[in-house]
Amino acid sequence: MRRKAQAKNDPVVPAELLEQAKQAVSADRLKNPAVKCTVCGADTAPASGEALCWVCRRLKISAWREIEQQIPLQE
């Protein structure tokens, strides 16, 4: 038994917009290729002002939140 051939659907995102998005992402990666994370050595996050990758940056933010929650318990 054969499946019916499905008609080609028009893409949801126009090709021009998709190409612009790909170029924007690649441009972000090319801006600071030599800058590495000071903690783990991975590539830094594109919008990060500090020299941290996205994982280390998230861990730092999570640690701050934990500290803020623990302070009221100690008082």
C-alpha cells in the first residue's frame, strides 16, 4: 500500500526573513570569536556584557536568586 503524495506547502516563514535571521545569528557569533568564558572556556553569550557563556551566566543568576531567598530566613 502506498501513501498519498502530499502537496508541497508554502513555507510558514518567508525565505528572505529566514535568511536575514540566519545572517543575524552568524554575525553575533563572529563579533567576538576570541572571547571565551572565564569560568569554563566556552564561547561567550552574544548579549552578555561580562565574559560568561550562557550556561555560566544562568548559574550565576540562579545563585543570586538563591542567596536573596536565604537572607530573609537568617534574619
